[in-house]
Amino acid sequence: MQLTIKGAAGVAPGSYQARFSGIEEKESREGAPYFRWTFAADGPEGVRDVTGASSTNTGPKAKAYRWLQALLGRAPVADESLDIEALIGRFCTIVVEENSAGFANVVEILPQVRMTDESVGIYAFEADETDVDGLPF
């Protein structure tokens, strides 16, 4: 009998451009509420779903606040009501780490990286100066 070992179904640790897919309110085994955030990460193996968790606290020192700030592109305002559905599809940068159980876990969300026309031109020029192995001529 032969066994075929499968690779991890998740996303390898690192930073990825991703698209926000939504938030679900869940309950831990101990009964505490938390948010599960889902993203579609664009990695070497293609687009994969990856999740991260935060408390349901949305105060200015909370992880959920930072993550909302990254998705909104601005700081949320006290007593502001946000329509999460309106945020679905927004781009951001996610930082993925492997948790203690060996699964991919989003540990941070950062605003989408935006390049100016000038930086796009610089990167395009540098790409033209390399061969197929990425080494200079």
C-alpha cells in the first residue's frame, strides 16, 4: 500500500495581496464571541481562502479596529455604523503566520499597497534590465 502525502491546504506564512471576503461572528468553545475574517489571498499556488480572528471589541486599541481601518483606508469614527457588506471585495495586504496547530492564520491586515505611476515605470525599467532568471545582463 502507498500513501500520498498532501501539502498544506492553506497559505504559506508571508505577506499577500488579498481581497476581503467577509466577517462571521462565531463563538469559542468557552462561549466567548469573536469575529472570523476571511480573505482571498493571491499566492504562488493561486487564490486561496485564509482566515484570521479578532475579538468583537471595536474600540480604538482593538485588533478589529486596526483591521477595519486598513480596509476603510481611514480611521473609523466613534459611534459610526459600518456596513460590512460594502467592504467585501476591497483589496488589502495580509500577513499570514502558521498557528500552533499548523494552520495558516491572518495576524495582521494592512492597507492595499499603491504604486505611483513613477514607481511603476521604475519597476518596469528594472524588469527590462534582467534576463529570464532575474539576473542582470
